[in-house]
Amino acid sequence: MAQNNSPPRPWKAEDVCRDTSWILRLSPEEVDGFRVALAHALKVDKPSLDMEQCDFPLPECSRLALMRAIATTQGRWGMCLVKGFPTGEWSEAEMRLAYWGMSLYMGVARTQNRASEIINDVRDAGGSYKVKGGRGYNTNAGLDFHQDSCDVVSLLCRRTARSGGTSKVMSSLALRDRVKELRPDLMPVLQDNNWFHSFQGAQDPSQPGFYRCSIFGDNNGFFCARTNRKNTVAAQSDFPEVPRLTKQQEEALDLLDTIMPTDEYCYSMELEPGDMQLLNSLVTLHSRTPFKDYEDPDQKRHLMRLWMSIPTSQPLPPRWAEYWGDVRAGAVRGGYRGSVITPQFLVYEKRQAETMKMKFTPWEPLVKQEDMARILAAH
């Protein structure tokens, strides 16, 4: 089915079942292009952050396939599933290199954790989810509905679990509309900036351990949403100086938790080896069911994750700059800085922004620890 290029609109699960224009299947010629580019990159043997597009030379058909995928995330459904990457032919190191090479044609990668990593392995490494500093990607837990800190989050599937690990996606625009129907009085609460969320230890050392960001936002008709109840609760439990949630804020979070997992609004998909899922973080929310893995380490569930800023992103509300850094459309923004940002990464993001013709301002914290202390003192 042809790709639908209309702007993001609210959808329910039955809509994405009926219209599968968000699913793209690679042709044999496109797949061969990724093989050829990987073979070249292996011979060049550059560190990832030093690589440029010429080091992963995709033929036009394969390059256009990635461009269609990114364009699809900015269209009607806010998501795209690309099927057919030859991950079964690649070792783990080869897949990581190929995935990074693909990113050079899609956007600017963002760092994702306190270690400032640019590609995360999504697999059970024995981590815990709902604990201080807990993140979901290194556990086998079911996850709260949330969005990642980037314009587009991409998952490339290498292996699936023995059971479980189902991906769940929903439209945050549809969530907004349902809240308006059920509790219009809570819309101002969700749009208010008086929400505090934990960085879960992944912030730059100059930043406080938490930040402010409304759940719903709007910039001249461009709607966006940001919620992760686990991180909101963590801000309450880990930082006594953070203002306590009000009764209406609790009611709003409870209402979201009532709507998001329902079969009417939540679409479930099973990612298969060779699938790449791309989600527009501003207009979708996602979660995952818990999973049971194989005993053999070489069979365990394994996906790789990229967070990307992209050239065609929408503008964000000005108040979101505290968290995102840059709210301009098509700007390099988002990510968790962590504490291990290297000079090589700083050179990479500037060079890659120029390659992608994106707006770029070197990162610096808008709110430092001492600034947050003043904000709370005046609260």
C-alpha cells in the first residue's frame, strides 16, 4: 500500500490494522545495497564516530528506503515498520556497524544513558526497572507507556524472546482527544509545566537530577506529549525538594493509565528478526510486555536502539527547552547527555548536523543545579 504523507492524526488500533501503509518491505535490490555498504565499511574500519556517509556508501535505492521510513514516521501514523534487513547474516558487531551506517542517512544520533552511549543493546542484562536509576532496556520487565528522548526512536531486531516482549504503540493525539472527552477539566493540568521528572541518573553532571516538562504540549498547532509515570514517581521518591503531586495530577496520571493500555487505543506488534521499528516520539507512546528468554546466551532476545534527531522534525513548545535543549523544527536536540560525552562525539554531532542540513547549536544546560535550587525556592 502506498505511503500516506498526511500530517500525524489521531488513530486507534483498528485503524492501523486496516491501513498498513506504515509497513514497508525492502526489495532484494535494497537489501543488497545494505550488504554492499557494510562490506565497504568493514574494509574501511573506522571508529563509528569518525564515519561519514562515504564510509557506508548506500546505493540510491537503499538510501531512499531509509528516507521513506523517516518520512513515514512524520506522517499519518507517526510510526513505520521496515521489514527485511538481513540481520541473520550479520554478527553482532556487523549489525552494529550496519545500523550505525544507516543512521548516517537518517539523522543525528543522540546519547542515551549515563554512559553517553549512542547505540543501546535492548536485552535482559539483569537490570531492574522500577528502582532508583532503573531503565527498561536492560531488563525483561514490562514497561510503562512512555516516549523516548528523541525525535525518532529506532529498534532493529536481531533475535526475539522465547515468549513475550510484545511491542505496544498508541497515538498520543488520540490520548489527548480521549482525555478531552472524559475529563476536560484535566487538560490544563496536563498542559501545565509544573511536572517534575527524574533523569534516572542520566543527566549531565551540571544538571539537577530532575527536570520540568508538561505532559501535553503544543506549538502553533503542533501537538506533542511526554509521559513516563515511572520517572515522575521517581522524582517524588528520590528528591524530597520536588513539589508533591497534587490530587488533580494524580487523577490525570491515573486517567492516562486507564486509557493507554486498552485494546481500543493500543496496537500490539511482534517484532521479527530483520524488522526495524521507527516511532515518532512526539506523537506516539510505546511500551512492552514482559518476556521470558532462552537459556542459551546466543539465542536470547536482542534488539539495538538508536535515538535520532531528524531534519524534518516539528517545533516543540518553548518551555520544553529545559529538557530538549533546542525546540526549533529540524534542530539537533534531545537525548540524555550522561557523564561521558567525548570530544569525538562533539565533532561527530556538528559534522553530522551539517551533512543532514540541520539546525545546530552546541549543547549547554538551560537549567543547572543552582538554577533549579532558585526555581524551587520561589515555588
